[in-house]
Amino acid sequence: MNRHRRKPFSAKQKKNQLQEKRARKRDQGNSDDEPERDHANNEHQSVEELEKKLSTQPKSSRSKEPTSSRLRSVFEKMTPAQIKINKELSMQPLVRLPKEALEVSLEETYPKILDFPKRPSWSYQMSKNALETREKEYFEEWLEKIYSEFPVDQLSFFEHNLEVWRQLWRVVEISDIILIVVDSRHPILHFPPALYRYVVDELKRSLVLVFNKVDLINEVTLDAWKEYFQQKFPDLHVASFSSYKREEDLDDVNQKVKKRKAVKRKFRALGIKDVLKACRTVSITKKNIEINWDEIIRQYDEETLDENEDENDESTESDEDTDEEIERLAENTDNVTISEQETAPNSDYITLGLIGHPNVGKSTLINGIMGRTVVSTSRTPGHTKHFQTIHLTKNIRLCDCPGLVFPSLLPKPLQARGILSGMYSIAQVQEPYTAIQYLAERIPIEYILSLKHPDDEESEWSAWEMCEAFALQRGFLTSRAARPDVYRAANTLLRFANDGRLILSFKPPGFFSSERYKMAQSQSSKDSGQIQPGSRHDESGNTDDDEDDDNDDAMESPKYRVGGLFGLLGQIDENE
């Protein structure tokens, strides 16, 4: 058998080969470090080229559905230089802000209202390809206009995938009443004023604002936010909802030590009647439809909920549904097939469309209204890939829209609020330390988690050192050098904030100087357990919560918690 003789490869040739390889990598790196947006070049860039530059989502072919990757959210990608600068800033000593820093206004969050892409005009005479081409060209023009008018460092991370925007267009078109769902801890962040103007002023539709996850804030805070939004937007209908019962002693205003519920909590939807009553106040009349809202609301009385409580005794949250579970859900769900021709509210139905940012709980709200699991949910943002419709009654249907992030001029440091509120997938956050710094400037993480400074107890803390101390406390070490895995620690802290184990709850302007707050403070001053700076309410410093959501089953025993501004903390180790 003939074999090729090995040719000699000298050390000099090997050296030249390595030098050429390094040069190619340097050239590639330099191209990545160039400004992401060159206005002159943007005039000729297509949306696909922009997506290739901006996408931070991994390309995966694990999904069996071809549309899953097509409907995956696309956001701007940070450059290595930006990541390096943010890391260095996170190593600077923290400056703890006063409680008034938690007061945020609509004008601060949205200094200038940016328009979002709307479906261009079309006609039934257009073919599908012609319509998609027009939408694509329009979206390219809108995207280029945004980046030509505003600097990259001022723009927030927002949705760059046309397919996701198309889902919003369809839901808004077919809905009679539009429910925008917000996280009650960060309501202003999840309420784009441009969307309100479009729905109420242009489409002349009714808009209901649903405060979700109200079990994580105090009633005083919720009432203040409701009053603020109703003053700003008189045509807005307001309701509240929660998947879990709020603790009677929950206090997110004053810093107090209280018991905390276990992380594994029993699912029980609260506030469904409030949501349906808000829909009832909207006067919608159709010739062929008569809706008895009072009868529908009566079905959600306390007695009815108690009968169905055993059916919903486990959380509907799951990271990834199996094929068998999806098939089971499909069999038990009265799904409505929406034809491609349906581009306006159907005369035979009242359609309630749920829209909002990722991970605010739209699908969970639908499951709560239906009284059973009809749509899959997950803690990971962007789990809902395609809008889906479900019958509530013969004449009322619910439409769940995938979450998407609207453009805004929120400065990059303030965009940590978006990460802390769960708008972006934590696993895809390139640099989590800025968000940890934003959190630590407002709540004393080091006292809550009983962290020990890596250098000296008297030293000043930085966000990086908090992550390092938490990594040492939890045993997060790198595989080779056994150094503290600060990235894993930062990700775990972000998950704590998302899950409500560390509560960062914002307030409307003037909250801490209002009579509402003073009365709450006066009432709470009678109770004991005030946290003093430097106190150690959890000497063990251990939180049995694993950053893996799959390990929550081990946390069913009664635990304790820190309520108030400091929020829900990690679990106390029962073995100590």
C-alpha cells in the first residue's frame, strides 16, 4: 500500500505558521472592535447584516421546530472593549445611594419617546412574498433610521428580529382589548409610552395595564403606582394579578427582618376577577355577541378557587417542556386557529390580547384565567415563540403574544434594570457585573447574604468583590486554577433578583415624602427587627437555593426570609 512520505516541517516554518494564524486572529479582533455603527455604511446594510453583528443569541439546531430559531430575539452585542471597561468599573468602591434613588419617573426612563416599527400598509391584492418584502424593506429603513439618529451608547437593547415584531402586529390587529402586562417591581420600565399612543390614539382600542407579581411588593407601593399611572394616562384601565399569595407581613418599604416563604411555593392565581372587571369596564358592542361578564367573574369566587386549588398545587414554570407534555397541553387546550386572512378583530369573538416585555408573566396570567395549564411557561425570557390563542368562553378568546423589548434612550448603566427585571436571558448576559453594581448601590447585598470581604472586613466593597465573596461562600470555583468563579456568582445573584429572592422594588416620584409612606413607616416602627447597617441576621450566610432551577424540589421545608426593601433572601442552611 502506497503511503505518502511525511515532509519535514522545520521549526522556522512552524513559527511562521503560528505568526500567520495570530495575525489573522488580530485582524478579526480589530474588525470586532471597530464601531458597531458607522452611519455612512449603515445606509447600505441589510437587516440580516445588522442581525449578524448584533445577535448575542447562540445558533442552535437542537429544536425540532424550524421556526424556533427564526423567532429568537436578537439584541445588540457588546464589544470586548466595552466589556473590559465595565469590568474595571465594577472593581471600583461602591457608593450606597439613599432610598430616594428608588424613585423613578416616566420622564427619566423615557426621556424621548422612540417610535417602534408598525406594520406597513398593504392590500389583499398583494401576494405573500410581496407583503413580506415590503415589511422587510420597511423594517430595514426603520432600523437604519434609529441608528442614524441616535448614538449607540444612548440606545437601549431592543428587539432586532423582524419575525418577533410580526407577532406583535398580528396580536394587536386581531385584539379588541389589549392587556399590557408589567412586573410590579419595575412597572415604568415595562410600559412603553409609544405603545400606549399607538393602541389608544391610533387604533382606538382599549388598553388595560395589569400589574403582575404583586406578591413581591407591598400594597402601599401598588396603590402608589396605580395612582401614578392613572394620572399620567387617564384612558388607562388598571388591574393587578399574582400567581402566589402575598405574605401578610410583606414590607418592601421599610427594612425589616421577617419570615420568608419557601422558594417552592404553591401556585394559586390571585387577581383574576380584578383583570376581568377591568375588561368589563371597556364598552365593546358587537352585533352577534352578548357577554355576561358578571357570570364569568362569578366563576372566580373564592369557593370555586378553593375547589380547583389541588389541581394547581405546583408551579407551571418549567425551563423546557418535553414533546409528550406539549402534546398533552395541545389535547387539553381549546386552541383557536387564526387564519392568515384575519387582520382585524373578529365579529364573532371578543379577543383579549396580552402583550409586554419578556418574562413579565403573560403566559402565566393566561394559565391563571383558564384555571389550568394551557400554555407553556418558563423563567427564561423569550420562551413563547409564537402567538397563541385560547378560548375562555364561546365568545371570548385570549391571545398570548411573545415578549419583545421596545427601543428607548435609556442609558446603558440604567439598562441594568432590564437585566434585573428578567427582560433578557441571564445566561446570555455578556457582562453581569454592571447589573450587580446597580443592585448593590440600592440594597446592601453584603449584609443580606452575610458576605465576608475577600481582603479585609473593614475594606470598602465593590460589585466585583461581592461576586467574589459570594463565590467563595457558595464554593463556586474555576475548574483549573480553583479561583473564585465571579461570573457564575454574578449570574446566581441576578437569578435571585429575578426570582424575587432579592427584591429591588422601585417607587413613583415623591413616594418617600408622601403621607402614604409616612403612615406605613409609623406603623412599622412599632414592630421589632429593624435591620441596622452592619447587622448579621443570617450568620450562616448560606442560601440553599441553587442557581439551577431544576434543584428547587429540595427546598420544600419551611424557611425564613428578610422582607422589606432587602427582599426575599436565600435559604438558611438547616444543617447548621
